Amino acid sequence: MILTALGEVGRAVSSTLDLKVVLKTIVDRAVDLSGTDGGSIFYYREQLGRFELGETTGLDADLVERFRKLDIAARDTGLGEAIAKRQPLSIPDLTKRPSNPLRDAAIEAGLRASLIIPLLSSDGPLGTLVLQRRRPGDFSEAIVSLMQNFADQSAIALENARLFEEINS
């Protein structure tokens, strides 16, 4: 299953180095593999200490638009915590976390649990893969491990696409 998903990400990179296509393939496959309700990739803008929304799947258009408008400071979110610790952050119940605009928007949209996986390159953090469920509860160790491995491999594909995009701009 993970090999098929990684193959799809690899094909997306080899057929196009369009960063949006690669990101969309990554988030689509991660949601499929994890059995979650939706997912997103947030870019990390290290020099600004901020995140911005990249691609999504399974999320309501109004929520996506709301996420896009947010000013997401790394220090105030689980996204920043996952990047700082360089490991997945499992949040079984979002209502138990401190309030911030991203968390509050997710709760208002009916999302209750999140798994945040940092996307790391050799040069540093690229962003996060966020998987969300409508029902609260822990993510199994098997899913966390699977998503970490998937994110590690996806970060390589993402870095290749990003470098290609920089070269061609």
C-alpha cells in the first residue's frame, strides 16, 4: 500500500515537476493511506516564522479559504511544535489544545483530531503534512509510523520539485 502511494508520488515528480501537482498527489495519497477525513500541506516560511496553506484534500471550500487567509505563526501552533521537535505530533482532541486561529477554524469546521508530520529536507524544514479526522481519538502507532515514512519519502520528491521550480524561475 505505501509502496503504491510512493510510486504515485514518484510518478507525479517524474511526469511533472509542477510543485502543486506533487503536493496534491502527496496529500491525496496520505489521506487515503491514513483513512482520515482530510488533509493539507502547509509551507513553512522559516525566515518569517510563519506557515501558509499549500494543497488540500477532503476539506470544505470555506475552510480552505479561511485557512488561506490566516496569519499562522509557527510559535503558536502544533505545526510549529512538530517542526521544532522534528517528529510527528498526534493531537487526539483539538479542543484540549490552546486556542489559536488555525485550531479554532478546524474545530468550527467539525474537525476533532489531527496528525501533524514535519516535511524535512537536508536544508531544513519544508513544511508540514496535516491529516485530520472528524472524530476525536488517538492515531495508532502504525499510522503515525507509516505517515512518518511516507512524509520522509515525500519530502525528497517535494524538494526535487521545489529545486526544479527555482531553477526555471
